[in-house]
Amino acid sequence: MPDTPKKLHLAQFMVHGPTYQSHAMWRHPETVKAGYDWQRPELYEHIARTCERGKFDMLFFADLNYISDSFRGTIAPALKHGSQVPSHDPMPLLTWLGAVTTRIGLASTFSTSHVHPFHVARTWATIDHLTSGRAGWNVVTSVNHNQSANYGVDHEETERRYEKAHEYFEVCRQLWNSWDEDALVMDPEIPQFADPDKVHRIDFEGEFYRSRGPLNVTRSPQNGPVIMQAGTSPKGRDFAAQYAEAVFAIQPQRAEAKKYRDDIRKRAAELGRNPDACKVLFGAQVVVGSSEQEAVDKLGEHNALVEPEAGMTVMSAHLDFDLSTLPSDSIMESHDHPPLQRMKTRYRDDKGKPLTVAEVAKKHGQSVGVPQFTGTPESVTDRLLEFADYIGGDGFILSPLYNPGSIDEFVDLVVPELQKRGRFRKNYTGKMLRDHLSE
Ligand SMILES: Cc1cc2nc3c(=O)[nH]c(=O)nc-3n(C[C@H](O)[C@H](O)[C@H](O)COP(=O)(O)O)c2cc1C
């Protein structure tokens, strides 16, 4: 008997703002023609309903709390190019989208570096209630000095940020557990509202945080949100392997993607977890055409729209390193500044040759390193499955080139093809985000 082919998991990458991973998206003719105002909820409602129709696991909102001055020491280029700015707060939007959908998961980033864990535990438990168990939290520690500056604190090194994040998460976990499952009595006759023996103080005294507890929010349907992570450093990977139920990753080359997933699974197994409980979703931009050539042309048109300076700006922000200090025609890999190490070998040309700083930045502006797949509905499905199967799973986090047209096209043209091949669900079987991920 042949093995049943493994079904993919799909998430939609979003930002509560004009720019996602493509720096051409906000001014692409198809985005302009669609005419949505990204500051209004209608665009997100449309996307949420579309992705729910496509039976996606979740919508995921990235979040940054700054306008970057990492390139040339000024916020001017970030504002000129809409370089991942503005970023409106995604948390209120999650509850809004919870009201217009019933099944799709609703996730966003929240950083552990600047707000007390009691506040965060309370907000996530509330969102999990309001969405009937569809909340997901991407736990980040914030790599960029701009965010620390906005919160008026010194920017700390990766190691220290993750040390704090472990303790932070422990405070949240204890707060979510501070209400036993049957603590809420709500019997008007006795009368008894809640059972005081089943609601516990946590009396947490750590190195970085203190909290008495209990949480003043009842135990939520998933007992807090589903946990996600997107770390690349060894400490980030450890954090993901320990707690995450889904990990987001960007790896343009499939051999590197396989190495990354294997590494996360190995770390999870070493911590005594079942590695299958931690799904690794890889970023993908998908361009569909009625012919191969049409799809290639559509991609070419998109990529040509990215201003070189937009690429420099976003890459400087992501590295927290000013790329204007390097000669733009020098080979990126030849530089050894520590902040560059994370990304300097991410990009190569089609023949595997190293690229210049300007070439790397241009590619970063197109997709921040997310691989681009083109084809007809059938051939692009082949390519996505080849990538996923080579790696061993688990699915993709999709990123549009124009908004919301790319998302509509994927749901209308590619999802049916994946379903026809038995590689994606035709219906939700569970109600909560954790159910979708564990299918
Ligand atoms: C798909 C994806 C989404 C991400 N979203 C965010 C985000 O919303 N906010 C953020 O500060 N960092 C985000 N990151 C960055 C990571 O959380 C992480 O900081 C980065 O990969 C560096 O890893 P490290 O912290 O382990 O060094 C994202 C990364 C990926 C791959």
C-alpha cells in the first residue's frame, strides 16, 4: 500500500500595513486597481474570508514597533519606500477578523522585550476567548535597535533577549494555568461565581520578572494562544524547539530549508518533544499564469518595480546594520561584520555564484528572501510540492505580490489543485487553530 500523501499546512503572511515581504506590492498596478485602503478593515475582511474559503490554517500578521533608521541613520528612506512602515497594531484587527470568520486561525507577532508578561498573557487569553480558540502568538524578541529606542530601553544582545524570553514565557504559561478548567462555577442559585480553591496565585519571582497572579481572565479555549516562533540564531531555534507549535522560516534554497527543518526537529526531539508537534512552514511567493510565460512575465514585472534603495532600506533594518557603509558593488559574502552573518549567504544567483551588496539588497526588496514560484495552476503546484516533499514537510506561509489579487488567485487556482491531489484539506475538521495544525 502506498503511503497516504502528507497534507500541507497553509498560512497567509500579512502585515497591518501597506508592505508585506514584497516592496513593490503597495504600488503594483493590480494593488492600485483593486482600490482597497490598507488602513481600513475591509481589505483584511476580504482576505480573511478568502483564506477561510480556501481552508487555510491561519492568517498570520507580522509586527514591528518602529520606523527604521538603520539605513543611512535616517527614517527618510523607510518612509519614502513604505519599507515595512507603517505597521498598525495587529491585535485589535485579530478580534475584528474573529467576528467575520468562524474557523480560520488568527495569529500575530508580539515581542517579549518591551511589555510586562502579565499584560500579554491577559491580552492573548482574551483574544483566544473572543475567537473561540483561534488565537496564535508568534513570540519574537525584536532584533532591531529602533524598537528598543521607542520603548526607551537599551537594545540587548540576542543571548540575553532569549534568556529573558524563556522566563517571560514561563510567567505567561503559569498565568494561563492559574485558572483550573472547572474554576468557573457560575451557579446563580448557590450563589457561587468562581471556586476560590481553583484559581491560584502564581507568586512568580524570577531573575527578570515578578508576578503575583492569578490572571483575571478565565481559562481560554486553547488555554492561551497557539505558540509560534521564527528564530534563526541557535538560541532562537532552541526557543522554537521547546515551545513552538508552528515555526516560520525563510530559506530560498531547498537544501538549506531541509537542514533548517531537520535541525528544529532534532532540537525538539532532544527536549523530549514529538517533532511532529512543531510544524515548520516556509515562506513562498506564488505567481500563477494561464501559461508558463505569463507567470514568468508577471513575476518579472513585479520584481522590476522594486526600487534598489527600498531593498537596501529593508535589508539594513532586518540586519540592523547600515548597508550604505559597504561599497554596493562589493561581494556581500566578503564582509565579516557580525550582523551580516545571519543573511549574507542566503542569496546566490541561479548558478550558485555569490552576489554583490546591491544585488542582494534588490532581491531582499523583492521578497526578503522568500523563494518565488511561477507556473500554471498545475505546474506551480508541482513545484510547491517538489519543494515541500524534498524538505519533508510541513507547508508554506504565503506572501502576496499584489494585494489582494495574489491571494484570490492562490485560493481560486492553486488550492483546488492541491485538494485534487489529496495534498490539502477540503474542509476543516476541528474548530480551533491547534486542531488545524495537528491534523
Ligand atoms: C516568516 C517570518 C516572520 C517574522 N515575523 C517577525 C515579526 O513579525 N516581528 C519581528 O520582530 N520579527 C519577525 N521575524 C524575525 C524573527 O522573529 C527573528 O527575529 C529573526 O529570524 C532573527 O532570529 P533570531 O532572533 O533567532 O536571531 C520573522 C521571521 C520570519 C521568518
